[in-house]
Amino acid sequence: IVLTQSPGTLSLSPGERATLSCRASQSVTSSYLAWYQQKPGQAPRLLIYATSSRATGIPDRFSGSGSGTDFTLTIARLEPEDFAVYYCQQYHDSPPHYTFGQGTKLEIK
Amino acid sequence: QVQLQESGPQLVNPSGTLSLTCGVSGASISSNNDWWSWVRQPPGKGLEWIGEINRGESPNYIPSLKSRVTISVDKSKNSFSLRLTSVTAADTAVYYCVRNSLFYLEDWGQGTLVTVSS
């Protein structure tokens, strides 16, 4: 199963709403879909797991939704520290392995 | 709080073997519930999961690397390791060690850049 993220780059201003898309080539179990944020020079950080559950310490302006083949990460009101690259990730159970989308870069407009 | 720290050579010769170790604190590598992964990221590119291991289970590897990769656990040092043989420039990347949680990758090390070059 291939994950395709869009857009490749999203240019927005602080305070705006960001909507990032992750589309799978086949249906994905909702429990198996996660989102990560990565800033330059840093390791990725888990944001959302099981499609819509926020990881520990993640602000409530981050939310995840979706089902089947279409999943969305929404950032309600962009803060300056939210500008980063975002990856979606899927778990496959047979054989067990993980795959990532190619990433969406969220940049300041 | 779980902390992970990668260590190992930052420069490897082409056709040589890449070896990294991940020291774990705040959790036991012997836990039946936890899986431990390696993920890599070539410079300027996306993330690639390499494989995972659990104390009581056989490791799982990404098919494209399965013939060259070994992940193992050292219970005495509360650590786990990555070994990648026959490396080429395409294996140049930042390598992260990670603690899995169910179906996602929860706790990440800071990463270490390994360059394959003579």
C-alpha cells in the first residue's frame, strides 16, 4: 500500500487553518494510521495515532480524521512553531512493517 | 520518560558494514510489550522504516533490505543494534532508533548521520 501526501508544499500564514491530505492506494485500518511532525535537524515527533488520537502533549489545535483511503491532518490555527514537514505513516500487519508518505512541507507565506 | 541514544561510526567504507547501537533508558529492552525499530532518512529525503525487534519474537525487516540487515538486542546493556552489510552511497542517511507503541513509532532518538564514502 502506497501513501500519497498532498500538497507537497503548503504556504500559509500564522493564524490560518492548515489541511494536509494522506491518500492510501488501498483501504487502511484506522488504528494503523499516524502522523508525525519533523522540524529541521530534529527527529520526527508523533502527533496523531489511530487516525484521530493526539499523542501526549500535543495541542488540541492538531486533529486527525478520515477512513478507508483518505486521511486528513488539520491544524486549526497555525502557530509559528507549526511550520515543519509532516508525514503520515501506515502499519502493515502481514508481514509486519511500516511505510510513510513522502511528506508535506508547511511553510510560512 | 523513555530516552534513546544512537551511537556508532559516522563514516563507513563502501562495501563495508554499518553498525549502530541504541542505548535505552526509562524502559526495559526485555519488556514483552515493546518493539524497537530502526528508521533512516537520506539527506533531504523522507523516512524509511528498516526493521524492528522484540525480546521474545523474531525480528521483522523491510523486504528491500532483508538480505543485508540484522537487528539484535543486548539485554545486559539495555540496548539494541543495527547491522547493515555491503553498504553503498545509497545507505548514507540519518539513522534513528525508535520505541514502537502498538502500530506507531512513539519515542525517537535524536538520530545519527552515517556517511558511506571512501
